[in-house]
Amino acid sequence: MDSSFIGVLIGIILVVLIFLFFSAIRIVQQYERGVIFVLGRLIGAKGPGLFLVPPFISRMVKVDLRIVTLNVPPQEVISRDNVTIKVNAVVYFYVINPEFAITNVINFVQATTQIAQTTLRNVLGQSDLDELLSQRTKINQELQTIIDEHTERWGVKVTAVEIKDVELPVTMQRAMAKQAEAEREKRAKIIHAQGELQASAQLAEAAQVIGSQSSALQLRYLQTLTEIAVEKNSTIIFPLPMDIIQPFLSSLDQKAASRPAPVDGARDVQGNGNAQLPPR
């Protein structure tokens, strides 16, 4: 055999071997896994890094293990109290079993989207509007539990479900605005009544304290007169309470009682006008 032909044949074989070698090389990123099938049979998930698979008879499907943010489109829901609302949500999930995600469901992202939409309508349809608006955390937890039960056999783990927006009818928005306004007015009236009650109690206590001390009443009266005189530059006529002048009258009576008794001549003068003076 010609040596040149043998050299060409060896070169062709080397090229084929190099081509087969590079065809067998697979590279998978750190956040991915490669699910390998050989002749249609599942071999397993490999990665990350570089590895070899049989060329031409094998197939590899890459699965992303990072958290996927799934926006659930707005769903029209009728609540338990017959209110039509539109609700949209967001679902956070990731793949925990790449083999199940490929072999148990055709498209795990689309399947998770559909189950999230149906679960959202079912759960919100069993809740009242007030419960939906006030207990959103509880509803989110219930949605996450139900969706995760369905996606578990697909190798998908749902970490959180959050209701983003609740769109109410215009008539319902007006009714809720009126209700909120009435609630605020009620609270304002209650607070005002409580303030009046506390003020009346304090005034009653202050009146009791001032009434028990006559000097305190006098000081309060004089303070009021001072405030009036400062605010108004005009002549003010006011009655003089007996409580103010009573201490002065009492002090005058006490002084009169404490004076020494007069002599006989002076007593006669005080008794009648016919008293005679002593001779000079």
C-alpha cells in the first residue's frame, strides 16, 4: 500500500477522533445542571463544569437552578361577597430536582404559571373583600402552600407568592371612601367627647380645690381681673363677691372685739346724748 495513502487515512482518522472528542465535550455553568439522555434513556444530571458524553447517541438538556420571578397576569375574580375584582400576583420558584423538571412535565415554567393562575382564582373566590385587603399575608401563605403542593412532583419549589395589586370597581371605591370618611368622623367625635369628659373631670377637681380654700378663690378672681385689664383697655364694671370682702369684715369685727372697755363717762356718752361733763 502506498505510504501517502496511509498517511492520508491516518490524518482522516485523527480528524474524526478530534471531531468526536470535541462533540463529546459539554460545559455547564455553576447555576445550571445538564440532564443527559443516552439513546432516550435518562442517565442523570451532571454539572457544573466540563464533562464528556457519548456523541450522536446522547442528548443533554440544561436546567437553570436560579430563582425564577413569574408574573401572574391579572385575573378577574368574584369574591365570596359577590364583588368583582382584578388581581395580579408574582410567584418566586426554583428547580430543586432537574430530572423531575424535565421528565415529569413538558414545560415546568408554563405549568407553574397555569397552576398559579387557577389557584389564585380559587383562593380569592373563597375570601371576602375585607379579608383580601386586610389579611393579605395569610392569603399569600395559603397560595404558596397550595401551589407548592402541585409543583413538588415537577421538582419545583415555590418560595413565595405575593399579591401585587387589587383593582376594585369604581362604585366600590366610592363606597369604601365614604365608609372610611364616616369612620374618621366617628373617631373624631369619640376623641372630642373623651376630651370633654376629661376636661370636665379636671374642672370639677379644680373647683373643689379652689372652693375649699377661700384665699385660692380670691387669687383666682384677682388673676382673672388682671387678664381682663391687660387684654381690654376699657372700663369694666363687675360685682364684688362677698367671699372677697368677708375676710376684711371678719378682721374688723375681731379688732372691735379686742378693744379695751371705755370709762364710765365715755360709756354714758356712747349710751345717750344727755351725759354731763365733769366740773372744771
